[in-house]
Amino acid sequence: MTTFHFPKGFLWGTATAAHQVEGNNTNNQWWKWEQEGHTNGKSGLACDWWGGRWREDFDRAAEGGQNAHRLSVEWSRIQPAPDRWDEDALERYRVMLRGLKERGLTPMVTLHHFTEPLWVSENSGWETEAIVPLFEKFVRKTVDALKEYCSLWCTINEPNVYALSGYANGAFPPGVNEIKRAVQVEANMLRAHAAAYRAIHQIQPEARVGYALHYRPMVAKRNWNPLDRLMRSVRYSGINMAFPSGISTGVLKSPVGNVSIPEAKGTQDYLGINYYSQDTISFNPFKPKELFTHSGFPADADFSENNFIANIPEGFFDTLKWAVRTYPNLPILVTENGVEDSTDHLRPRFMAEHIHQMWRGVNFNWPIKGYFHWSLVDNFEWERGWTQRFGLWALDTESQKRTKRPSADLYAAICHENGLSSEMAQKYCPEVFEKLFPS
Ligand code: BGC
């Protein structure tokens, strides 16, 4: 019997995003995309946080022993038109953040999580540099209004996923398939991130500012095959390295050309990492739009319900190792990690195995400071709509009723203990007990 403990003060929380939980976010590009029929269901009322149900969900988080929460603010609510600020919306966010503090949860606020106002997306969005001062203005206004309650900021969530899904594979709005435009978008996101980084520090010198990187470790399908290995490295650099290279060197690197953004160098106080799974890459001559690469999972993987995620906890360890080698001494926050699983068959072992790998990292003295599970309650999963359920709590969208899944109890036990014990593994995921706690 033993416990894998974490350092004192470790942040344990869940992560959410405005459009996925608030409901009725009618003034952004995703709402429009949904009405046009591109998604598997519509966000609708979502988890009704804008209607006030954040209160009961924050209670659930607090009762579950969490001491932090990552949420995002909705730009289209705060600045519904270029020349209009909605002070009531800002006040509502202030009330929400106060609600977190009152419950003992440290707030982390993301300023852009995939959505922007229609007046932005209908005016070239992130495709031109004109977005940089617009984003900076929004950030200044918002940070100034919320600074009393928050000093941990995430400028942009997963710029790589936003750019590649919107402009390379077309699953996100505006549904474009042109890698060069994706790179342009990501470059403008990096410029905007750098401007936001400086603006936030000007307003709040003690702020800690970063962004959340979706990192995918990758392996070549047939390691003996030079084409698979080559494609692995093309895809790896295209997906993973644009922002990190920009922040390390001031040059955003991509397989279709580099972009010099010197002002981005050094603009992070921590590295935010979102880890879900690891990809297996092979050469595919029929996929020119994906630069002749194919991405999959091993056939015998431990798959999630819709085969969207393969449970590969070792990839999480490799991700953290990459982070610490790339930015020695920079604090690391796991800003997302979780799995779609409506029946909660996989989630308990997924959670325990990933937290175990993170604990291994902590034991190498890697500066991992917190973990935000995705997510607290089932919420609107973008183009996949309601077909994927990531919540510790299940949501019935009709009645808004929440039902606790067993992994909510496992996570609560971990948060309360500040560690993962052998008893917890025995109780919630006996199938991996021997793997985690070899006798
Ligand atoms: C995004 C979340 C999303 C999650 C699960 C991440 O890429 O940041 O918004 O819900 O993945 O699909």
C-alpha cells in the first residue's frame, strides 16, 4: 500500500471553454457554423453557465477537492461590436471568478479558446495582421476588468489546432483546405500572443502569462521505412513546433516556410500543455493536402468510445520530457488532459495512468505545477457536437441534469489526497493496479 504524492501547492482542477459551456453564444463564428449544419448537433444552451448554472458546477468542483479551475471568456460577449464593450458581460465574469475564489479555487483565464466575434471572423479573422491590435485591445480591456480576481492567464488555446482545423483540414470554421493560409493564421496568432503577453504584464506586473499548446508525440508506423520516418518529422514539426520555435527563437518554423516574429521570443512565463494521445504516422501518396502523411493509432490500442483517443499514457511522459528539455526550468501546467467516455469504462484508468506518468515526471524534479482535467461536465465538443462526452459529470442537455460518473469520485480522492494511492487504483481501476503498483 502506497501513495504517489505531489508537491505541496500543486494545482488540481478541471478546464472548460466559454462556447462549450455557456450556451447561447450567438454572436461568434462557431454559432454560425453550427446553424449552417457543419456540426453534429448545436451548442444551444450547452451547460447553461450563462444562465447561472456555473454556481452548481463550481460547487461540484470544490466539493471534489479541486483547488483551481481553467475557464475562458467569450470575446463576442465582451465586445459585441468593434466600437462597443458590454460592461454587464464583464461584470458577470467578475462574479464568476469571485465565485471560484469564494470556493477556494484559483482561477486561470483563457482569453481566446477557438471563438471570436462575427465582426472579426467576417473581416478576415486571423488571416491578416490587422487582428493583432484588435486582440490586444480586447485583452487590455478584459484583463483590466478581471485582474482583481486572476493573475494566471492563457492568451490563446491551441493555436495549432485552431489554424490547422480551420485552414488545413477544414473541420473548424471557415472550413478552408490550404496549409499556407493555416501558417499565416498561426503566425498572426503568435504575433497577437506576443502583444497580449506584453500588454498583460504592463497592466499586471505579477501576472503569469502563457498559452496552451496541443502537443502530439508521434512515432513512425514502420520505423524501418524512411518515408514513414520523413513524414513523421514533417508532420511533427508542422503540428507541434510552430509556436514553440517562435517563442524560443523568434522564428515560427513550418514545413511550408518560416516566418520571422522576433517580438515573440521569450513571451511565456509557463508552458501550458494539452495532451490527449500519441499518433502513429505513415507515408500516404493519396493525401497531398496533408503533405502525404497519414495519422492513426496502433490497431491494438486501448481506444476511447468513438476511437477518437487512444489511451497512451507513456506519450504523456514523453510530452512532459520534451517540455522540460525544450524549456529547462520553465514551470509546466497541464492545461488539458482527458478522454471521451460516456460510460466511464475507460476514464478511471486513463486518469490514473496519466497522473501516474505525471508523478514520474515530478520525481525527476521537473517543474510541473498543476493539472487540469478536461472536463468538469460534458460540454459541446465542436464539430463532434454532443457525440463525445468528456465530463467527470454526465450532462442531460434536455433537462440540464448532471449525473456523477465514478471517475469524479476518483478525481476527488486524488485532489483531496494530493496524490494517487494504491487503494484508489484498487477501487476504481483494478485492471491497471499491477501496472501502476507492481508487487
Ligand atoms: C480543446 C477542447 C476540446 C478538447 C477535447 C482540445 O483540443 O482545447 O476545447 O474540448 O480538445 O476534444
